Amino acid sequence: FVLAAVSPAVVVPSMLLLQSDGFGVQKGVPTLLMAAGSFDDILAITGFTTCLGIAFGT
């Protein structure tokens, strides 16, 4: 799960740059990718915490 997380510090500036250039704006691709990246981060953190709790739970 740790390797699957997306870094918002990398994705968001790139998507904002593409959005300002007009790439994918009509279909909302940059907005969708930023939202999907946030969801992916939540899923990765939740999965990692769950696995950590199972492995080291008392």
C-alpha cells in the first residue's frame, strides 16, 4: 500500500499546468485525476493502517 500512494505534490502542479494550457478541460480530465489521486491516497493510507493493525495488533 505504501508504494501505491500518489504524491499530491507531484500530481497537482502538473495537472494545474495542463489545465491552464487547456488540455482535457472540456472533459474534466485534470480535475478527475486530482480527485482520483486523493481517493487513491485515502485508500492507500487506510489499507496500510489496516495491515499494520493486523500485523502488530495485540
